[in-house]
Amino acid sequence: MTEELKFAVRIAIEGCDDRTVIDLEVSASERDFLERLSGLSKEASTYICQPTLGLAHRQAGDVA
């Protein structure tokens, strides 16, 4: 059985006055979905303070 490659990512849900950050490891297909969702959240946002989803790639072992 082949082990699936994992990617370390940081997900941030951000608005003007608050931020929620989640660090996790995801598969390639999950990463692709999160990248798409991040872009869609920015497209759908109608004003600067509306929360959007940000995604950053991290090095494995990075500490928040």
C-alpha cells in the first residue's frame, strides 16, 4: 500500500476584527479543494470586513 503524500497548510478565516487559524496536514486533493474554496470566498466577499478563507503552505514541523 502506498502512503499518500501530505502537505502542511495553515487555514485562516479572517474578517476585520477577528481571525481563526487552523494548522493541519492535508492530501493533495484536499489542498486543491481548499485553494479553490479560498479563491471562491474572496470572489464572493462583497466588502472588506466580510470574512474570507486564506490558505498558506507551511513547512512540516512549523509551529503556529
